[in-house]
Amino acid sequence: MALQPSGVFFENYSHDKALIKTKYQWLSLAIFGIFLLLVPFLFGPRIIAVANIMIIMAVVAVGLQITTGYAGQINLGQAAFMGVGAYTAGLVATQFSLPFWISIPLGGVAAAAFGYIFGLSAVRIKGFYLALTTIAAQFIFHFAILNLPTSWFGGSNGLTLEPASLFGFEFKTDSSFYYLALIICTVMVIGAFGIVRSRYGRAFVAVRDDDVASSMMGINVVATKASAFLVGAFFAGIGGGLWAYYVRFVSVDQFTLFNSVWFVAMIIVGGSGSIVGALIGVFLIRLINELVTSIGPVVSEAFPFIGGDIVFAAMNIILGGVICLFVIYEPKGLMYRWNIMKTSYRIWPFPH
Amino acid sequence: MIGEFLDYAINGALIGLLYALVAMGFVVIYRASKVFNFAQGELVVVGGFIVWWLTLGMGLPWYFAIPLAFLLAAIVGYVIERLFFSKLVGESVFSMVMVTIGLLILIRGIVLVVFGAQVRPFPTIFPLKPIIIGDVLIPQSLLYGGILAVIIALALSWFFNQTRTGLKMTASAEDHQVALSMGISVRMSIAAAWVMGSVISTIGAIIFLSGKSLTFLASEIGFIALPVALLAGLESIGGLILAGIIMGVVQGLAEGYLDPIVGGSVGSILPFFIMVFILFVRPTGLFGWKTIERV
């Protein structure tokens, strides 16, 4: 981790602190950035739609990474937090016809408030008790939306939104929305890197590693845990707001416990405690998801005895299997394995 | 008026006892292995499908099918322990929780592949005719289920608090490493816990589903039983009976009196509000061990 490629020496502190330390890292980031910008030109509409969903989920998963991966607080309510963001954004957009650049941040703030309330339970409890509270958040969200007056959140009918628009330009098509989502996602990811490298991020890691020791060092453990939920839920709310403007239809079925588990699976696969890991996890899990969705019908047509439910069933088996296998055999995720490979390459031929 | 009240309360209490029975599966697994099993509802579904397959699929008479179903459920529990939890002895809470959640989804997928998503009729094991006392209608399956729940709770409570094996299992729930160094086989304990949890879930499935229909969605009872387990405190088996009755009566009365006013589903969400309240106020529940770390 601390190992730099051969020949890299730091002459001042700002260079030492920088995230990107070599020319080649800049180059590969630039190539990746250009690739992302060119996606709508390179691929067909289906891939662009998938990319949009990946970008939205990336925002949410990065938030979960901060709560769970960095601060170590199990969170099974991320989809509910996302839903709060989506509904808030949808509500202020339809009722008060606010533009998206106000309603999406408002969604984030509302989700952050909702998450903070449940994060406060970390005052008294930890471990799976906390997981229970976040599951309760999931159920309460569901109940609240379905039972509050229909004129507020649309009840079981859901909310329908107008497309986001800026100076008269409407982000109606998938490729125009892609750029909007990409910009917001980039801002959020850069923000996440900033947060985890700041004083607060280090406090999160300290609390995750040992809360007694970190309280001895003067960290306010309760405030840190609650703010981890606050930050994570804010990201979820922004993702939810984006989702509302992308799908332009918000309903409770989009934010179930099952979706929360998907997010957790993403950060387990990618690697907990790494922003890049969260992004990789989103990419891989969504990729598997899309592959199953597109291959499933072909398979069930070729072998009729399997039946049409095979897509949903196979998705369950793959998701559950992936979570179990990773937790048992690779609990630190792919990023950790990648870092080991990178280090061993750099110090080759020495084994350690 | 009073008859209506009694009807809601008694039926609520009996449903609460059913929740207590399902929650017993949680508590047994937790009490013996320190694994909080989110996949409990799926074990109920697996138990239900095994019973369905043996009775309606294979055509066995129920007095033969049910013991066989228990045996198969025990094997399922043992296989789960072998495949997943024997590798996780001494691991962090996070790993355990995540594996049970992975298991929840995995089992649901396997059930869908093996049995499909169709609605199946479940055999009528208890007579359908309700018992009528005054104005109160009591379904027989719930009545026998309640009695069974109390008996099983007393037996398990005795087993865990009085017998040597039970105490050994309790020790491995306290701390895997300490238990190992005392010469207790944590693996055996976890295996026994999963076998017992799986069998209890099958009993729960029989009572819950008798005479109704069965789909993979029946697993929701696993989440409904969570508040009961928490109210009792996760270590207390006897306390489950009281917690189940309290939760069931509260839910029954809310369904009877509040739902018509508010327009539905208060009864089904109230337990979760109570659960959040307990988590904030008294995370050990009514009878749990007071060892929760509050850092």
C-alpha cells in the first residue's frame, strides 16, 4: 500500500499527499475519463441505459462504502435512504416545480436526515442490532409511503416526474441524461475521496477498527457513527434523486430490502474500505445482473422444462452465492487482492 | 363488544405464540452459535416445501411424512452448517450477518428453482373447523400450535439452562475462542444449533401453513418474528412465550381497532415500531443477557 513504484520520490508534502502520484496514473485516469465521455457515441442504447443505472448505483454504493466500509456500521437500509431521496426530489419537483439542481440536493438532505435518525441508534447498539434497526428503517419507509395520504407521495401509484431541464434543455434521452449523471457522480466520488481522507474519514476508520481505542484518542464515537450514517444516506439520497429523474417514475417497489442487499453485495465484492472498490463492485454486480437478465430468457426458451421464473431464481442464487463465497473466502474483496498483486509485482523478486 | 375484544386478543395471542415459535428458531441458533440468522424465514419455507413434497407430492400419510420431514430438515440444517458456518468460527459479526443474508437470498433462489413460484396447496394437518367458545372463534391449528410452542419453549429452556450439552452450547455463544479453549467443540455446537433451528422452523411451517397455500413468499414470517425475538431478548427462550403473547395481542388489537380508522396495515407495521423503540430504549429486551456493548 505504502509501496510506490520504483523511482518515485517525494520532494514536498503536497506531492506525498496527492492521490495520483505518477504520470502514468494521470494518463490512465485521463484515458478512462475520455472513455466515459465517449460511451454514448461508442455503444447502443441498451448499453447506455445500463451505464446510466450503473452510474446512479455507483453514487449510492459509494455512500454505503463510507457507512459500512469505512465506518464499519452495517447498513441494510441503503435502498430506503435512496427511496427517501427519490421521493423528496420527486415531490418538490412535482409540487413546487423546483429545478433538478435544487430538488436532487434536497433529496440528499432529506435522506441524510432520515439516515441520521437511524444512525443515532448506534448510540446504544452495534453489530447485528444495528442491522436490525436499518431493516426496520426499510419496513417503516415502505409503510410510510403506502399509508400517507395519496396526495403527498402518490401511495401505491407512485410519482411521475417531468424530465430534468437546464436553461430550456431537457435531459430526456438516455445519452443526454448520461452526461448529467456522470457529472453528478464524478462530483460525489471526488467528494467521497475528500471525506475519507479528511479528519472525519480518519475518525470513521478509527471507530471501525476499535471504538474503545478511538474514544480514548478523543474521538466522539457516537457523533462519528451517526455522521457516518448521515454521509452515507446523503449519497444514497443524491443517487435516489438521480434515479427519480432518470426513470421519471418513483414507486416503493424500487427500494426494497432486496435492493439494499444488492448494494451490500456490491461493496463486499469490490472490497470494503475502498471507494474504487465500491465502483468496481457496482460494475461487476450490475454486469452479472444484466447478463443473467439477457441470457435467462434464451436459456428458458431452449430448455422449456426450467420454466420462466429462472431469471429471478438465477439472480437470487448468484447474488446469494457471491455474497457467501466472498465473505467466506475473500472477505476483503477484489480491491484487496489487487493491492496484494500490485505490491508483489513491485517488490518482485522478493516474496514479502 | 367485550366478545369482539376477546376475539381480537385471544387470536392475537395465539398468532403471537406462532411468531414465538418461529422466533425460537432464531434464538436457538443465536443461543448456541452467536450467529443471528436472518435466513430464518427461508428455513420455514424449506420446511414447508419438504412437508408439501412428502405429503402431497409423494402421497405419504401425515403421521409418516412429518417425522421424515423433520429428518430432512435436520439434514438441511447440517448441510448449511457444513458449507458455510464451519468456516466462520471466530469470525466477526459482520461476516456472520452477511453470510446469513447471502443464505437468505441463496435459499430463496434454490427453492424457486426446485419448487417453482406457483402457489401450492398445503396439506390440512389440523382440522379446519374452528373451536367456538361464546363469541370467540379459535382456529384449531393456532390453538394446537400455541400449546406446542409453550411445550417446546419449556423443553428448550430446560435443555439450555440445565443440561450439560445445553450449557456447552451456551458457552460457545458467549465467545467462540473462550469456548474452544475450554475444550468445547464450537463446530459441534453450531451444527446442533442449525439442526435444531431447522427442525423448529419446520414445526412452525406446519402450524403456520396448515390448510393454507404455500409459496416462497411465506418466508416473510421470518421478518415478522424478528420483533418478538428482540422483545424477549435474544438469549431467552422462555421469555419468547411472554413476548410473543404481548406482541400478538398488541398487533391483534391494533388490527381490530386501529386499522379501520387509519385505513390498514397499522397492525403489520406496529411490531417494527416497537422493535425500533426497544432497540433505542432497552436493546437487551425483556430477558436478554445484559452484555451489550454500548460504545
